[in-house]
Amino acid sequence: MFGRRGLKWAVYAGVFGFLVWSAWGLRVSPTRFVEGLGYGRVLLGQMLPPSADSAGIARIVDKLGESIAMAMVATVTGIVLSVPVAFMAAENISPRPLYYANRGLISLSRALHGLIVAIIAVKAVGIGPLAGIVAITFKTIGFFSKLLAEDIEDIDMGGVKAARAAGASPIQTLLYGVVPQIVPRFVGLTVYRWDINIRQSTVIGIVGAGGIGTLLLRAFERYDYAYVAAILSAIIAVVLVAEGVSALVRRRYQ
Amino acid sequence: MTLDVVDLRKTYPTGDEALKGVDLTVVGSETVAMVGPSGAGKSTFIRCINRLTEPSGGEIRLDGTDLVGLDDDGLRAARRDIGMIFQEYNLVERLTVMENVLTGRLGYVSTWRAFRRDFPPEDIDRAYELLDRVGLEDMENKRVDELSGGQRQRVGIARAVIQEPTILLVDEPTSSLDPETSREVMSLLTEVAAERDIPVLINIHEVELALDHADRVVGLHDGELVFEGTPAEFDERARDTVYRGMDAPPSDAVDGSERSVADGSTVGEPTRTPAGGS
Amino acid sequence: MSVDTPQWRRFNRRERLGRFLATLLALVVFVGSWEYLDMGVTNLADTPRHITDLIVRMYPPDVAYTGQIIDPLIETVHIAAIGTVMAMMLSLPVAVLAAKNTTPNAATYWLGKLLVTVSRSVNIIVWALIFVVMFGPGALAGIIAVGVRSMGFLGKLLAEEIEEIDFGQVEAVRAAGAPPAAVFLYGVVPQIKPAVAGLAVYRWDINVRGASILGFVGAGGIGVQLFTAVDSFAWRTVAMILIAILAVVLVSEWLSAYTRRLVR
């Protein structure tokens, strides 16, 4: 496990100290906690049973469709854009400046939370699903390009050399020497990311980027908790289906 | 066909002088074997010719065109005429035999057609003919990772020959193969080249195989050409020069002097030295 | 010659049909989704311009703002830490319920699975919304949101770890006559301990990222500042806050990788 016992205990002590500092720093009052729990029971009572009239259900279905559509489009655009980014971010085939620039882009995309990206996208292109697509596309690029670039860096360069030696153009060399080696993981990664994107698409509406999140926020603001519960149930259902599809496809193709 | 290599030099960034000014000419459809100890620069030499490794200096004239000065597009066009066979086969494992062979024709089809695997029928014909010739008939749709080493190298041979090259560069084709397969591959290689009048420049480790199949033998030692002659002339003394350096005393050969006498050369005959001396 | 010319195709008839259909399906879904969203092409054409416009406005970042970021950032890290601890405590019993070899009966198994699923399927921001309603705005809601969200993640992975253990060791302890709690402590826990440490740090790293947005709905942390800045179009301040968040995330990522390597 750890290198030396001393180091191990030092780490434990450090972590413990950090946690104590955190707890003290937050100054959480037990009374508020207990009060909150009490109110939680009330809330639960208001949320259950989840209810929505036919108009409410229609809105849920419509907005859910919007979320799913956003996820579909953004997954495609994200993956299409990740391919060139991944090639430029692969150490073994990309020139230095391009490599660093794209690796930076990837790190930025991965470090920022999806909602942060969404809120900025909303300010950039306006409220609505376009912002959602932009945000999810950006996050998809960070995720996908990194994994793809690692795959590319892992390949056996032999086929590449042979194609070059036979006089193939750079793109042909990529097509015949690199692409066949990275295709296996491609399908699995695509559907995995699609699944994550569906999840994201259901909540970015909270900051105005379209989808069912908008409905959810409005319901909270109206204190209409039964409707909130209905919306949440719909979201959970969609997320579960997406997860199921993703697991199924990955099992069939891996 | 004439390949004229003049004063080829290669110094690696580490300071290692792999080639110190080597001259070589290959004409017609002869087979030239390059022998020498590990690190002599044989592989570097071969790879400099089609600029897989960039030479530090010198000229490489293939039918009059200096390959060293070519830009990217020119180099690509030139490489179409140079077939290469690699030690590690360098096949794309997940692609089929047919696709690997057709890689040799990529220089002649557009990118879009290449993507769709839509090669002209003549290329398909050539591919089938070559696959038959190298003994891989009916295996065109097998994935390369299902093949043995010997079979893979045959695919490599087909890929290089389908280019209809003006010269074949071969870089240690048999190092990864067992002795018997090595012999088969070498024979196949030289036969196919002879049938099509293609000259071969082959870098090979196993001296006996070299002597069996080559029209000419050149010996490299420490980045310099130290021997050039027919296989018959490659006697014990030559062997020493190549493998132990010009100034090395002749070894107490096991079958030394008697062998060289039987070959027709006399003991006292000097071996050819490169123009620049040692 | 041409009469004998064999035709060669990379994929046989069936494979080609399959690939064609798949491409067609993808295209239909893509175009269909686009139509459904009814956004038109004009909006799209402006997008690159809008984005670059925004990025230009973020430069140079407002370095003077740094002083005001420190406390909220620290609060964010604290929220992530305590939230993760809470999640660990909650996830252990949940994992026991959701593991086939330690769960008492089918009902408890499904309960465990349900808890894990609900926790994982609801995004942290939604949990934050709920807990802000319950506990009022502030860090408390944030901590509990982090805790409840991570409970599912950790619970699922821990359950998988538990299912992988050598049950023989557990039976040995049980055969010695130990009470259930002791069986758990001596038979199960030692086998999953290495995984627990690694998972906890991994999840803490993810939570640091998640905690940065809790402020959007009033659950504490730097999200509050970020949200205000974005809302008032103070882009240079936004840039500064983002850089600060990036720095914290990088540190936590490094710490996480380092600790996990130690534990291996």
C-alpha cells in the first residue's frame, strides 16, 4: 500500500486535519439541520404523489423531446469536431504547437463543469436550445478528443510508415494506417458519451440552455412541488433508458 | 533503372554518425545485398533512400532525379516508384490482406476512392495475381492478425510489388522469421523481383542468405562502405573487413584460407576499397 | 481478362446494407432533431462570431478580483470534502444493501438498487435545488447535495467491490460465531479498504468540480460569485473566477491521482 508507515499516518493526519478545518470553516448549525429534516418531510408530502394535468404532461413531453434532440445533435457535432482535435492532440502525429494548443482546449473543456459552460453559452448565443447544443458539444469535444488522442498515441506506427513509403497522401495514411486501429473503441465511446449528454441535456435548462430543465426551474419557483416530482420522474425514466441503451450497445460491440 | 547514391551522410541528433559518406550505384535489375554488423548503418542507408529517415547530406539519384531535394508532393510521387519491405512487416493488423496489399496503390487513387475502398479493376487484378504468386490465394479477406510471420511477409512482398516499382528496398525481411521460412521468403522475394525485372537493394543480417541470392554484395562497417564485390569475392578476409573493421588482423579462420583459394580468388588479391580510403 | 475479373468488396452485401442503414438512421435522427428544435440555420451561422466576441471580452482577466475569490473558493473545497465524507458514510450501508452477496433479501436488494439509481440519475444541481428548499440557502444545502449525489456513485462501485470479495473470508468469521457487525468489520471491510480510499479521493475530485456550480441555486461556494458576474455581463471578472476554478480543479486532480497511486 503506502510506501512507509510514517507516510501513511502523515497522510491520514493530513486528511483528518483538512476535514476538521472544513467542518469548522463551514459553521453548520445542527438546529438548521434538524429543522431542515423536518421541513423535508413536509416537502416529501407535497411532492408525492407526483401530479400533472394533461397540459402539464404535454409540456413535459415537449420539453423532454427538446432535451433529447439537443443531446442527439450535440453528440454528433461534438464527435465530428473531436476527430480533428484528437488528431491534433496526439503526440505521435501532431506538430508541437498544434499539440499544445489542442491539449489546452481539451483540458479547459474537461475542467469546467457542464453548467458553467452552459451558462456562458447562454450569454453568448442567447437563451434556448442552441446554447445547450453549443455547451454539450464543447464538453463532448473535451471528453472524446482526450480518449481518442490517447488511442491514437497507442497505435502501432508500422502501418503508417508503410503507407507513407508507398507514396500515400497524409490523409490516406491516416485512413489506412491510423483509423483501423482506433475504430474498435469508437462505437462504445460514442454511445457512452451520448448517455452522458442525455443526462446533461436534462438539467442545463436550469440556466436557460433549453430542455426540460427550464420547466423544472419554473416549477420550483412556483412552489409546485407535485409538478416537480412529475418532471423528475420523467427525467429519471429517460436517463435510465439511455443508460440501458448505452450498456446494451457497448456489450454488443466490445 | 539507375540508383546513384553519392556521399550519403547521416548524423543523428544524438551525435551518432550512422553514415559517413557512402557511395553506391545500383543498375538494371540486379540484386544487391548489404551486409555488416549491427549498427553499421545498413538500415539507416536503406531508409534514407526513400527518406523515411532524412539524410544529413549527399545525393540520391533515382533515374536522374535527386530525391534529397524533393518537396512533399514530389517525394510522394517518387515513393510510388519505390517499393519497401520491412523487417516488422508493418502491416495494418485490423485490415484484411487485400486492403494491406492495395495500400501499395494508394499513391494512385484519390482520397475519396481510397476511403470507399474503390480501387480500379486493374489494381484488383494485380492484387489477385500477386496474392496467387506469393502463395496466399483465397486469403484476401482474412485479417492480417490471423496470419503467421511468413504469411505476413508475403503480404508485405505483394504490397511492395503491386506498386510496380522501379526498385525494391528491403530492410531485414527475415529477422523476425525462423530459418526455414526465411529461406522461403528470400527465394520468393528474389524470384518475384527477377520475374518482373525489378532491381533489389536488400539489407540483410544473415550473410549466407545474402550470398545465395545476391548478384552483388556490399559491406558496411561503422557507417562506411568497406567492401563491394560478387558473392564469390566475399571471402574470409572480406568478412573480417566488414565485420571487424579495416584494421582488424585476419582471424585464424576455421576454414579460412583454403576456402578463399577454392573460390577462385587468390589470398593475396586486395579487396576493393572505397574511394575515400578508411 | 475482364470476364474473369473477380469483384472485390471490403464488406459483403449484408454488411454494406447494415452500414448504409446505420448511416441513414444517424442522418435521420440528426436532421429530425434539428428540425424539432426549430432553430433554423441563421442562428447557427452567427454562433462562431458570438463565441469569439465573448472570449475577446474576457481578456484580460480581472486579477484585482482575486482577493474576493479566495474565501468562496475555500468554501467550495470544504463543501466538496465534507460532502464526500457524508457520501462515504451513507454509501456503505447502501452498498451492503445493493450487493448480491451481502444483502439480506430481494426486497433490500431492490431498495439498495433504487437508492443508488435515484441518486445517480438526478443531477447534483437538482439535488441542490431540493435541499435549498429544505434547508435554506447556504453551504449546508450544498454539502447535502454533494453527499446525496455521491452516495449513488460510491454505493454502486462499492457494491461491485463487495460482490468481488472472497466470501470465504466472511464465512470464516461468521463460522467463528461473530455477530453480523463484526462479520462485516472483519470479513468484508479489510477486503474493500484499498478500493474505498481510492474511490473516495476520486469522487472528491469530481465533487470539487460539481461544488463550483452549487452557488447557481444558492447552495454556497464560488458559484454565487460566478453566477452574479455572468448575470451582470462582467466578463473579465468571470474570466478570473474561471481561472481560479481551473487552478483548484487542477490541484485536486493532481492530488487525486497522486493519492490513488500511493494506495495502489
